Amino acid sequence: MENQPNAEWFEHVISKLEDVDDVLLMEGHQKSHKKVSDALELLNWAEENLTRGALPCIATRHSTRKFRQEPIEEEKLRQVIEAGRQAPSGKNKQQNHFLVVRDKAVLERLVELVQQEFAKMEITDENSEDIGGAIRLAKKGNYVFKYNAPCLIIVANKRNYGNRYADTACAIENMMLAANALDLGSCWINQLRWLKDNPVIMEYLYELGLHEEEAVFGSLSLGYADSEDGLPNRRMVPIKGNEVTYIG
């Protein structure tokens, strides 16, 4: 086989074998049924493992914007956070600060403050592309910037550190991929980064444990997707942008 089989290949082969197995059962061919049944078990195991390698995990990661309220298991949350902590950092400084917010009252207060502070702003030519949508929704009320996820992971770094954005981005991407591998939904959240110079927001974040020399450079909503099976969307979609130029 020239290429690694993908999910569609597995689904096709498994479906055909299941049809054969049904016929064998109806006709009473128990020995042949046992062999096909064993093959089906092996194929299902292979589908579960081979299609969940690093590249499929990357290709099937999509943002989740509707979450269930059920809590995340401690072990799964730990694995997601560890994936963020293991991300590369400039000169291996390892100075990202992860604030893992699960307290419902704190999450509600953050939502309230973010809406309040965006509602005070006006849309301009300079900010319309970045925060225009947030301002518009905040002025209407009922603006939940974290999409009602039961967990928000805030990632901060030294305010004046040159690699602050890069280190934070690497950590958040690692956590999003770990979430996908663990059947969790996730979504990159920018609002606290946009408000990193807002005194009201910063004062509350300091109360939560942010250090004085730090600022928020990214956040992650995390939880089970509000879908029929609780799984995130893993549909493969074609990439139409992101130009590639090979030199040599």
C-alpha cells in the first residue's frame, strides 16, 4: 500500500466486511464468521490508532464554539495542560504562565467584565477588523466571549519579553491538538489579549494570580462539544490559502 490508509478507506473496508460477516452468520458459517469478526476487530483497532496520529490530529482540528457544561476529567485536563507546558519556547525559557479557570463564578465575572469593557469602546477604522465584532456584540448585551466553555485556560508571559507571542502561540496550539486527541473541543480566545492594557480587566486578573510583570497573550476555551455525540467536528476540509513556495 503506497499511502497510509485514511478514515474513509477504513470505513469503506469495514462496511464491506460487515456485509460479508452478516451473510456468513445467516448461512451458518461459524468458522468463517470468526475469522471475519477477528479481522473487523483488528481493522477497528487500526482505524482508532492509525487515523489519530499527529498529522490526522492536525488536519482534523477545528474550533468548537458550542460547549456542553459537563466538567472535564482531571486526567484529560492535566494532559492538555502538560501539552502546553511541553511546547517550545525561546531559549527554552519556559516562562508561560497558565491560569486554568474552572470556577463558575469567576468565569461569569470574566464574561461580565469583558462585555462591560468592550461596550465602552467605539468602532473605528483602525480597530474594526480586529475588535469591531466584539464591540458590536458587547453593546447588544449577552456577549459571552468564551462560548460558554466550562474551562478557560489563560496563557500569560512577561509583558516585555521578545518571544511572548511566539511562546504563547506554541503552547496554545499544543493544547488544541491535545484536546482533539482526547475528544475535547477547544477554541482560541483573543479577547483577554485585546484587553491586556485595560486596567479593570488587569486588576481582576491580578486577583486571580497573574503576576504584575505579566500580560495575557492568548487563551483557550476547553470542554466537550455540544454535539450529538459530544465529539468535536473532525471533518477534513481543503486548505485554499496559505501559499507555499519551494526554493530548490
